[in-house]
Amino acid sequence: MQITDLLTQMGGIQSVAKELGVSESDALKGAETLLPAILGGMKKQAQSQSSGLGGLGGLLGQLGGSGLLDQVLGSQPTDTSQGNNILGQIFGSKDVSRTVAQDAAARSGLDPTLLKQMLPMLAMLVTGFMSKQGATSAPPQSGGLGGLLGGMLGGNRQESSSLLSMLDLNGDGNPLDDILRLAGKSRS
């Protein structure tokens, strides 16, 4: 199942739409264009940790854990400061977040300002969801959080793979390095 389907089923897309005053279809379109970069950033950050994807659980805990999901799904306005912290951790700079939003705007036709507002909320939803899944996940042989992230990145839908392909300009399987390059903040 695709991450956007999971977020829709749990009410995340609807919460984002309601809070930002947009239609659910626009929120879904925004999520579909932003999530590959968020997930790619998480994967790259987890791989840079000394324990690789196995250290993803620790990374998610550092980023705020499962309570982040509840904050976005709750009835109170979402404090996106933790979402911005997540984006800072996975992207490294605000310039990259802006570039991600601009790129998503060009591909989706949505307003870049709206997408900038969506980014931290989506980062909180994904981090919270993955933390909850990690807390209830099956034994390590099932792939754990690393398998969950890999599955989200790989996806089962053709459009997911085409979104990743559009972001992955150099074809190395990770769109984040290309986004960083576009932002002028190339990492090695």
C-alpha cells in the first residue's frame, strides 16, 4: 500500500486539507509530489547514521516519535516547529525545503506557498506514522523500519515510481542529492 493511501486512511490528508483550507484532492496532490523527497531525505539521513537503516528507529525517536502523528490528526492547530526540525534534519537547510516546494509546485500546479506549508505537516505525519509502525512492527526478519521505509520509497504504484524518477535526475536511486544540487547545497 502506498504511503498516501495510508495517510488518507488514517485521516492525515483530510487533516492537512482542513487546516490549510484546501480541498482534499489538492492536499493529496501536494502529498504525492512532496512525499518522495521527504522519504528520500529520511532514507539518506538514516543511511548516514552509523547503523544505516537499522538506526532509523533512533532517528525517528530523535525527530519526535509517534506523537507527531497525533499532533497533525488532533483538533488543535498543528505546531509545525517540530515538522520544520524534521525537515532541517533530513534536508540540511531551508534552501532545500524551498527547492522541494518549488519543484513540487512546478510538477503539481499547486501554489508553492501552500506546498511550503504542507511540507512540515507531511514530515510530521510520516515520522509519526513510521514511529508508530516501528513500535508495533513484527520481528526484525520482516524488515522492520528499514523495510517500511524501503517499501514506502519503492511503492507499488507506477506514479510513485515516476515521481521518484522525476526527482532523481541522475538516476542513482536517491532524489535527495539532486534536490540538494538544485538548491546549490551539494553534499558528498
